[in-house]
Amino acid sequence: MFVAGERGVSLVEAIVATGLLAVALVTLAQLFAIAIRSNIDARTATYAALLAQSKLEELRASPVLTVSPESALREDTPGFVDYVDQFGHVVSDGLPNATYVRRWAIQPLMTEPDAVVIQVAVSPKGAQLPGGDQPVPRPGESHLVTLERVAGAAAGAP
């Protein structure tokens, strides 16, 4: 029933309100997508850092360290690379079932004959570490470096 003095909502007002609501919902959906992508990137970077730290500790605890080739951080070098699944387990069948590629390099420190530089680089499968002397980690990658004293002479030859 129509009551005198009451105003309804015009069609134009309803269309404008619907448009504003649509714009707000699309913006909110984009924010959700960005948040999900950020969470995935953060998880990948955290796993990479944990895997790098784990390998670094393993190498530091090793009684014998072998000097690596110069290119060990840039390419898969037998004895200086392993492939890891999403749970942190080394995958024995290699890259097809791996989630991360973990490379490490061991080089003698020129100024200290009884010390070596240990570097560990972890990247998600499919990501290539950039070339050059010092790889720079990209999002989702980790690169850790430490010095370690070795007993007696420096590490063995490659």
C-alpha cells in the first residue's frame, strides 16, 4: 500500500548502489588473491631458508669437507647438489619429484689456510640461480654463507 509522504528508492539510485557494491567486491577479491600469493611466497621462502640452514649445519658438522668446483652454486654438480621434496626429505630419484634444488659450495679462504667458506643456495624447482660470482637470491630462494675452521690442512681437492 502506498502511503503519502513516503519516498521509495529510484531505479537510478539502485543501479548506482549496485555498481558501488560490485566495485567493492571486485577490489576485495583482488586483495584476497594478493594475500594468498603473499602467503605462498612467504611459505616458499621460509622452507628454502630452513633447508639451507639444515644443509649448512650438516656441512659444518662434517669431519671432512671437499673443495667444490667454482660453478657448484650455479649448476648441478654431483656431490654438491641434492633435490628436496616439500617435506624436506632428499629425493633420491632427482629433479622430477623434487620441490627444491639445494646446492652448496666449499672454497678455501685465501687469507686463512685453515678455514673454508661454506655457501648453501636453495631455490624452488624450476628457478635458476643467476650466474656470476655471487648469486643473488630472488623471492623464494635462500643463500647462506659461513666460515668454518678445519682441522689441519684445508679441505681436500675437488
